Amino acid sequence: MTASNDSTYNSVNEVLGVFVILSDKTLKAMTERGELLIEPLKPKSIQPASIDCHLGRHFLIVEDRQMHIIDLDTPILYREYDGDEIIIPPHSFLLATTEEYIELPDNLTAFVEGRSSVGRIGLFIQNAGWVDPGFKGQITLELYNANSLPIRLNAGRRICQLVFCQMDQAALNPYRGKYQGQRKATGSRVYQDTEVL
């Protein structure tokens, strides 16, 4: 790196701050001190740069027999299912939840990533990919079976991982939104949005 490049790098750091993916050592220390809450935290859940989360027992399936269309201004109807096992038909979508309840401090954000081994069987796992600083609750997961065969899932199985990123400073307005404190799989509340036109 040349001196001019080094100068540019330092200038960018001054403006953007330094964003750091947290290591297993840091995650372990933060959970032990109570700065990052994850319950339950299983002994082998902390990975080199992430924390594994497990599939919960609660699921929501869009109630397509009672709706003709989904729009952003109307509550969506769901069928609710509790159980130790669920089968996702081919090319089907449902909402699930993590077993873990988390509380993020106001200076930490997290990315939700599906496990590679799970993705390789054609199960796509999403959460819009992002957990805001200050969020408290279980994480609702969007599951889609892209395969031509049904997929059977068992509660308690490792399903995704959280990658934590340290912010340059605490958020001015940490998350206090419509999903704060959610327990179980939680359906879309997009109809509560106030759009600024």
C-alpha cells in the first residue's frame, strides 16, 4: 500500500468508523458478562465468527384457503402449527422461529445467515438478513423449499447462524419497532407501516 493509499484508508476510517466482525473469543466474553444475551446458549453454539441458532417448535403458514391476494395494507392470515417436526412441501414457504431469544446492545448488529449444509439441500433461510441494534426477541425465519422433494425439519436442529458486527458507536435510535419482544414465529406486520410520500 502506498502512502497516498494509506492516507485515503485512514480518511475513510475516520468518516466511517471501524466495523468489526466479532470473534468467538469476544462473543464468549460478551455473553459471559451479560453484554449480549442469547438464551439458551448451548455449549457448542459459538463458532469461530458466529453463533449457531436452532429451530424452534412454532411455525406459521399463509392461510391461502381464506385469502385471494396478499397486499401490503392488510393483515395476512396464517395457520399456526406447534410441533417437534414439520415437513415443507416442494416450492413452499413458511415462517419459523429460532429456539434462542436474543437481546442486542445498542452498539451491536447481527446478520442472519443460513447454514451452508442446510442450503445445499435446497432450503433457503432468510430473515431479511439483518437484526438491528437494540432488538430483543426470538428471530422469525422465512423458510423456502426450492427443491422438488419435501424437506423434513426437526425442532432443536441447528438451522442458521448469527454473525455479529460492532458498530462505530451506539445507535442514536436503537430498534424499538413493531417486532420488539417477539416470541414464536411472528407474521408480517407490514400493514402497520407508515409510509412517507
